[in-house]
Amino acid sequence: MGVFVFLPLVLPLTAWPIARLAEHRLHPRVATRLLSAVAAVLGLCSSLCLALLAIVGTAQLPGNPLPDAWADPEVRAAVPHDEVIGKAAVAALAAAAASCAALLLRHVRVRRRTARALRGLPGAQVAVLPDELPYAHTLPGRGRAGRVLVSTGMLAGLTSGERRVLFAHERAHLAGRHHRHLLLAGLAARANPFLRPLRTAVAYTVERWADEEAARAVGDRRITARAVAKAALVSRPTPAPVLAGLAAEPGPVPRRVAALLGPAPAVRAWPPLFTTVGMAVWTAAAGAVVSAMSSANSAVTMFLILRAATPL
């Protein structure tokens, strides 16, 4: 394997160009799906790479449960500087696993806590909470079901037309299952810090996606822009954490408002190759493919080496 085993750890850098260009040039729906998919693939490949390196490093530690043959020179020769790299990979993999587990645990806890708090309220999709603190977010459910949570303090600061925008925006989060995209990107960023720009980009594009859906539902881009600006000005942090970043990171509001004041973005599944965005998209896609192939090749090679070294 040699140095090629490290490729999945650094190939996420190839996705950085698209993280910024996708925010401006691609339709928010396409950008969200593309960025979250690329982040998930690269994060999974990074984790697999660390696992392979950790096997080599763990096999040398005294008292490990792995077969002694896995610490043979033939196995250790597959990874350059195995003594240092292997032990570092063990610590990095443990930190990444703990961070991802903490995010998933927080996601489950917040979901259960919010569901318990809403048991006494009517079962309508929109739940208006008697609270002077202005906020609005969603509680996703199974399938496309879910609930919109909005406080009376938020509704008091908006006109009737702006309230329609608010509800359409939050319903778009539910319909698009935006919490899944955010959760995937969040897990990937915790598995590999190089993927944090993609996590930030996804947090912005899901808001832009919901903005565009709200503008289409209301039929007025200017009132949508005004509602987004007013909601950002009057909103405050929610009393409890929200799911996977929904409503916790509304994105750069001035950029969202400026985008709403312009024409609607063109819906295009894949940009042409000979454009700035097209080259960035293809570069990110190629990086994800190369990372996946490198991880698969390293895994198969390591499996064959371990199988040959392990006595029957």
C-alpha cells in the first residue's frame, strides 16, 4: 500500500473548491444533496483508512487481542513508519468515534426530549408554543411527517404574509429531510476535520433550499426576503438544543436575503464540465471516487496481507 493508504485522509481537500462555488452557482437543492453525499463518502473513506492504520498500530501493542502474526514485519511493511503512524491512528480513530457518538447521542436526546414536551399539545403539524422568546424550528418525524415549532414571540414580530413565509420555510425543512443532510455532513466533519467547510456549506444550502421553497409557495420573493431578515433580527437562541443544527445555524442572512432579491436559481442537475462550477463539481466527484477506490484497494490489500500472515 505504501503512502497510498494515506490518500483518503487528505483527498477531502479536493472538495473545498465546490464547497464555496456550490453555495453561489448551483441550485440549493442540488448543492445540498451533492455536498452531503460527497462529505459522507469522504468521511467514510477517512474512517476506513484510520481503521486500517489502527490495526497495524494495535497489533504491536502488548496485550492486544489480535493475532500475533498481524505484527509480523510483512504486515508492518505495508504502512510507512508504522510504529508512529499506527499508534497515532488509534488515538485519532478513537477521538473521531467518540465525537460522532456524542453527536448521535445529542441528536437522539433532543428528539426524545422535544417529543415528550409536545405530548400535551394538539397533534397538528404546527405547534404554537406560548413563549415570549422568539424562535422557530422543526421536529422531524418518520417518513415526511414532522412538526413545526414556533413561539408566540416569533409570530408577534411578523405580519400575516411573513408568517406564511415562516411556516413554508419550516415545512420545506421537513419535506426535504434537511436534518439528514446536516447529520451526514456533521458526522463526516467529525470523522475528518478537512470536511468542516462542507459541513458549513451544507448548513447554508439547506437554509437557501428552504428559502427558495418558501418563495415559490408564497409567490413573492421580496416578502420572503423581508421575512427572512426580520426573523433573523428578532430570533433568539432556542431554550433547548435543536436537531443536527436545524435553526441553530441560519447561515449568513445578508447573503440569503441578497439571493432572494435576485432571480430564482436555475434548476440544473449537473453543471457543464467547461465552466468554473462544472470543473469544481467534477474535481470533487473525482476526489470522492479516488478516495473510495483508494480505501477499497487498501482494505483488500490489508485483508490479503493479514490472511497470508495469520496461520490457519
